[in-house]
Amino acid sequence: MNDAMDMVIGASGVKADAKAARDALAEAERAGQEGDRAGQVAALRRAASANPNDPHVLFKLAYNLDLSGEEDEAIALYERVCDFVPPPVNALLNLAVLLEDRGENAKAERCLRQILDTNPNHARARLFMKDVQASRSMVIEEENERDVMKRKALLDTPVTDFELSVRARTCLKKMNIRTLGDLIRINEAELMSYKNFGESSLEEIKRMLVAKNLKLGQGREDAHRAARRQILEKLKGSGREQMLNKPVSELQLSVRARKALQLLNIQTIGDLCSHTEAELMGIKNFGSTSLVEVREKLGDMGLGLRVLEEGETLES
């Protein structure tokens, strides 16, 4: 066969020199047998250049580049191979492994999904899919843990680290508010009730908190949301879950008790159950009589106020 007959046009319109590709592949084979990885890669590059439309050549080059530590180029070549129809299974598998190693788990999962969509029982693809999905879950858990640690570090920041007026600093110190976490556990009314704490100091502190995506009273709100979730979890399957969403007015409390609960913005029975006795007793005009009333009404529904766990405080 002469050289002219060995020149063909590929699907992409690029000329392929079949003879040059065969010669380069033969040279790559010899280099591989001699353990000459660099020579093998160089020969495979020539083969791929001579015939850029041969998925077999591109796959061999990608595989050897991966073994040589040229991960970026290997991935690019595997992606080219996977563009062929149908995409070679081995190329999809190898690409998925490389992508998972780089933490690109969603892309790795898509590669494996292409295999499993046509062959659900492919053993290696199923095994790799389990690994990828486990890695994705682990990454999400690690990200959540990092977010929690960052938030904890933020809330542990001393309020003295921020530029506040002398009056505001003095008031916070006398109120034993040392950190941002301490600060967001109280509300505006509690700050304003303190002697010498005025509107200007309040606005100053609110601006500082807004810059940190925080607000006064947020700590208690977070604690109450968590408590509501715990209560709902405990009631699951009991048929009583819907009671938590009912308005607190259904308890038919006395006028004094209702007005006191409004001061804490308690709208539903779930809101009420997320509060402790101490929190309710801290409301103006909410006395022991109102507390007994609330206990009895909730008890009739098989519910109760939040009880602090051992070692937990209202500031937790």
C-alpha cells in the first residue's frame, strides 16, 4: 500500500496519516517494553498527531500521561475519548477515578452514570460509584463542620475587638457581655432596659452586628428553632406533630398569659414548647399562676415546656 492510500479523512475533516500512526504506535510499544516511559509518551504523541480521530491512540496516550503524572493533559484526552459515540467504558472509568481524586465528585458521578445507565450491573462502575458517593457525603460533612467551626470562632470573638464607643463598651462590660455570642443572646429590650444604655449605643451595636450577618436575639432564636426540631422529631409517628403548628390561641389562656407570650413573639404551640420555664418567668407580668396555667394546658395535649439538659444553660 502506498503513502497516498494511507492518507484518510477522519470524521472531523482532519487528515490522518495511518502509516505514520502505525509506525509511531510500534515505536511506543518498543519503548514500553524497554521501560522507557518518556519515549513511549513521545511516540504516542506522534501517533495521536498523525491520527487524531483514533480513540484507541488517544486512550493509550491519556493512560501513559496519567502514569507519568501529567494529570491535567490525561483528563483532557480522556474527555476527548469520551466524546466518541459510544464512549469507551475504560475511558469513562479512568476519567471518573481522576476526577474523584481531584475532588470533582459530581463530574466523576456523571461518568459512571453513563456506564450504569446502559449496564447497571457493571461491577467496577458500581464499586467506583459507591466510593464517589461516599466521598461526596464526606465533603459535605467536612464543609458543614468547617462552617460550624468558623461560626463558633466568630461568636467567641471578644466585643472589645470592635470599635465601639466608651459608653457602649462600659455598659456591655457591666452586663457581663464579653463576646459576640453573649451579645446575640439578648434582645433590644434587654439592652435598652440597662441604665445609661441609649438609642445611639443600640444603633452602634446593631450596625456592628449587621456587618457580621448577626442580629440581637439571634442566639435565642437559633436555640428555639433547634428545640422545635427536636420536639418535632420526638413526636414523629405519634400523630401529634400537627399540634405544634396550631396557634397558641387554641390553648385559651388568660389575657395576662396571652399578652406576656406576645412579648416573646410566641405564635404557635411549637414556639411555646421551645421555651423554658425560666424564659417565661422572665417576662414582665408573667408569674407563677400563668406558668401553672401554661403547664396544665400543654399537659392536656401531652406536651410540655422545654427542659434544659444537664450542663445546658439558657445562654448555651
